[in-house]
Amino acid sequence: SQQGEEDPQALSIQEGENATMNCSYKTSINNLQWYRQNSGRGLVHLILIRSNEREKHSGRLRVTLDTSKKSSSLLITASRAADTASYFCATGVRNAGNMLTFGGGTRLMVKP
Amino acid sequence: DSGVTQTPKHLITATGQRVTLRCSPRSGDLSVYWYQQSLDQGLQFLIQYYNGEERAKGNILERFSAQQFPDLHSELNLSSLELGDSALYFCASSVRGANSGNTIYFGEGSWLTVV
């Protein structure tokens, strides 16, 4: 079973618009990491947010974490065609070993 | 480039055969993870090693095995291959474990096609 679930499963926007992807998880976490995957390629790490953090920024990316709601969101501002990819959240869960558990991902398409 | 190197990039083999996937972690990383990505199962954690010892086990089949060597590279062995084993296999590494708050870096993956 998956710990994280992304919403929506697919998102299509125009270049220049903002894209918001949400992730919900089930159990308490130590940290949450967001990754990007271009079709058939490797996973690229975007941001890690710890359970005691509420918001982090990296360039055009903004990640929030609400541990009371067990949810996180990834905002990509001023999207570009090159942002077209699948985005995954992954959680490091307490008492569940040292691995990351991934959600099903959001497929983002940015139209030029 | 994440610094995690996986070989081979692509592999086609027949059912019943055995293959070995190889991974070199980022310099200085002690933890190595193996994940399987398939269309129907998504990204599934298989196994983790830390400094040569098995640390966590996920949905890894008995036909699959892995090890981490003293130089910290790792190999994933897949035997008695079935069509359903066709997938993208990722290796990832980190300094320690995910629960230590370490970023986990992924390689480009090894595409396995079983025919």
C-alpha cells in the first residue's frame, strides 16, 4: 500500500500559470521529499521538508507541510514547458525503516 | 547528474533467466536503496543496505536478492525472471537513512524487459 497519495493524478496548464500538486499521507512522518521524473528517466530530488517545518522554497518551487492534516503541497510558479514531468511525494516514516515510501505521482503537462 | 551510477541502462532477457543490476552510490553515501517502478505497481521499495548490512526490506520477491560490498557498491540479482518482472529498477543512495532527514538521490535506472 502507498503511504502518500498525490492529487490530482494529472494536471494540464498553460505556460506561465502556476501548478499546485497535493500529497496526503497516513502516518506520522520524519520528513517528506518531492521528486520530479521525466518520462522514463531517473527521479530528480526537488525539496526535502522536515516534520517540524511548515514551508520551504527553492527557486520557483514552494512546498508546504501540514502535519495536523497529514498533507503537503508543491507549488510551481510561472510554469514552463520544461516543467512537464511526473511529480512524486515520498515520506520518511517513523518506525518504518529508513526508506522512502512513494505516492502514485501527479503527471503535469505544461503547454507552450 | 545525481552521482548515483547504475548499469546496465537497458537489458532484455528471456523468462527464466538471471540478471544482475549494479549500482555505485554517491561518494560518501553509506545507504543504498533499490526500488522497482512498474506501470501497475508504481514505485515500490525493495531493500536497503547501510554500510554493507541489510537495514530494511520491502516488497522484494524471494527470487530477488541484493548485497552491498565493502566498497559500498551494490548489486541486485533477479533470478527465474518472469514477464511481470519487466520494470525500471532504481538504485538510490544517501549518507544515512531517510529517517535521518537525509536527501535520497536516485540513479537513472536500469530498464529490464523480460520476453
